[in-house]
Amino acid sequence: MDAADHMRLARLERQVAFLYRHLGLDPQLADAFPAAGGMPPEFTEALRQQNLIAAIKIYRQVTGAGLAEAKDAVERIARSV
């Protein structure tokens, strides 16, 4: 990476940090589970609000997991953040 790439990356990191603050989201939630990129923002928001029922529903819709599997996964994610 050259200097311009480093500057561009630093700018993007500042913008992402701003968006997290502006939206009131915890940036650590993005790393809380391996499929972070595959989950919709509503999942992260449900976790942030500690609405596990909504998070489980979203998890099931996205992954196709059964109720017990989704419940275990979401509870594990919620404990890790």
C-alpha cells in the first residue's frame, strides 16, 4: 500500500466509526459472530436492544436454522458481546 491508500483507509475507518456512533451501534457486535457480513442490520440492532426473540427470528430467516439451533447461537452471540 502506498501513502494514498493509507490515507484512504484511515478516512474510511473514521467514517465507519462516525456511522457507528451516529447510529448508536456497538462496533464490537460486528466481530461477535463469523457471519457478520451475512446478517442484516436489524439483527445487530435487535442484539443491541437485547431483543433476543427478534434476533432469533432474523437469524432463522437468514440461516435457515431450526429454533433450538438459532436460540443457542443467538444466546451465545449475546453473551460474547
